[in-house]
Amino acid sequence: MNNTTYFFILALSMLMLNSGCGTPARRIDPSSNQGLITVDDINFKDWQIAAEKGINSLLASSVLDRPNGRKTIIMISTIKNSTMQHINTRILTDKIRQAILHSGKALTTTALSGNGADDTASREVRKLEDDDLFNQETVQDHETAIAPDMSLSGEIVQQKTVSGRNSESYFVFHMALTDLKTGLALWEENIEIVKQEKKPVLGW
Amino acid sequence: MKNLLLITALTSLICFTGCQSTVNTVENKNKTMKVEEVDTSRISTDSFLRRRLQFTRVNKVEKADGLLMVQVSAKNTRSGFFDQLSTWFMGDYPYQIEYRFSWFNKDGMEVQTATNTWIPKSIIPGDTVHFKAVAPNPSCKDFQLSIKENVNARSR
């Protein structure tokens, strides 16, 4: 075996050893851009960007202010998933709900949502009126829950385009705030996120 | 033969960099807007960012509902021939950055927000961009804009 062959085998072995090594699991900062990026999916950074831009737009619009000074009550309605992925839209609505509460401009109700009650406790505790285990004076009265003034709804749409080795996903996060008295949309916003990749000639 | 190769290579390079486009802007001279400008003496950038982005104005306005709204304007100054050449070489076209706003109350304490993430933005040479944000609640009186290069989004 001559020196060239020996060197070639050694280099190949080192390459195989190196490529066989993985990276141990690690925690990353959720606010950083160190997360995985995939074209077909909505990654955690995409949710954060959509929420941040949506909240900024909502607070800039001043629609949450009521002339009588009372805080607006908002229910979270449904966010329709029109993407090709199985996603939990709660990631988005929870961030917006928190931002609304932090703003001090409005309150959100958990007694009602687009998919039934977010928290069934408000209804359940009123069933205790016939339960002699509980002091009836501490049981919540009927007709005390506050009905919402507005609802937050939306839709997430994905359009995928493939051209040769290039692929692209266009995500639109549509959000709307509806005045439940009139049925009119007081605020609407579209947050667009486009992701693109070019696959290598060899490999995956 | 060697000279011919050199000329061809140089011509190709010039043609290639000539394909890059910069943004040209036109605006009205006599402005009607009345803005409250913020003293920009506290801008701190590294030399790399300073050579690419020039901060032109910082505006703020307190809305009727008490929320502070700020806008920071910056211009990508890499629009000359050699700048474009190095921009192409460095993969800076368009220049990819990320920004994040932090908010502080009257005591200087940072106010936690529901989302506080780096937002990506691309800036074409010659273009002016505006970073806008609304304070998460009325207790926010001061702000800080952080900008960094988005290395993951560079074209090379």
C-alpha cells in the first residue's frame, strides 16, 4: 500500500467518523434565532414574529378603548388552520391574549371561546347550588358573568411553491377583531412570512 | 492571452455587480408633519453596522390612550460602486438585520412583554427603513432599540 492510498483511507475514515458525530441536546434562548428553520412548517420563531407584529398593530389602532372608560371584554374565537400542517393556533392566541391583558386596555374572558369555554370552571361552580357540601353563600350567583364586547378571530393560510430545487412557503396570519354588537370588524391585520430554501444537488 | 482573461474576468465582475439595484427615493421638501424628535446622542453601533446603516431620525409620540409609539429611521448607505462590489462579495444584498425593542418604566425597570423577540428585516442599499413599535402598556416611558446582523439570512 503506497502513501497516497494510506492517506486517502485515513482521510475517508476521519470524514466518516466526523460525520457520524451528532450534537448533544441543548437548550436555546427562545428569543434568539438559533431554532430550527423548515420551509414547510411554522417554527416557533414564526409564531413569535406573527404575534409581535399583530400585537403592535392592535395596540397602535386604539380600537380597544371604549368611550365610557369601561374595559373592553374580548373572547378568543377560532383561528382557522388552512395550512398543510397540524398546528395548534393557541400558541398565537395565548400571546395576543397576554399582550391584551398586559396593555391594561381590555380583559379577556375564559368562560367563552370559539370552541366552547376555555375554562369550564365558571359554569361548573354554579352547579354547586344544590350541593350541601358547600356553604351556599359562597357559591357564585347566576347572571354575574360578563359577556364579551369583541371577539378575536383569524385564519392561517399557507401557499407552497416549488420550482426545480427551490421551494417556498408563504404563510399569512390573518387576524380580526369584531364588535359583537354590530358584527363589524374594527381591526384586521395580515402578517406575512415567507420561507425559502434550495435543495442541494446531492443529498437531502 | 493572460490579459484577455483578466479583462474578461473584470468585465464579468463589473456586469455582475451592475445587476445589483439600489433604491432611489423622492420626497416632498416642505414637510407638513410635526414630529417630536428624540435626541439620538445615545446611539451605539459597532463599526460594521455603522458602515452600512445610518440612523437618520428617532420620533416618538404618546397616543391619546397613553401608549408610547416610537419610530426609528435608518438608511442603508452602501450605494456606491465599490460599496456595491463589497456588498455583493460579503453577501450583504439586501442587508439582513434583526431588531428588537425593549421598554422601560419611569424607574428604568424593564417591562416584560408577552412577546420580545428579534424581528428580521432586509434593507436594500439606498433604502430608508422605519422600525416602529408601540409600548406594551402606558407605564412604559423609555425604550431601547437593539439591532444585529442576521447572519443566518445572508446570501453567502
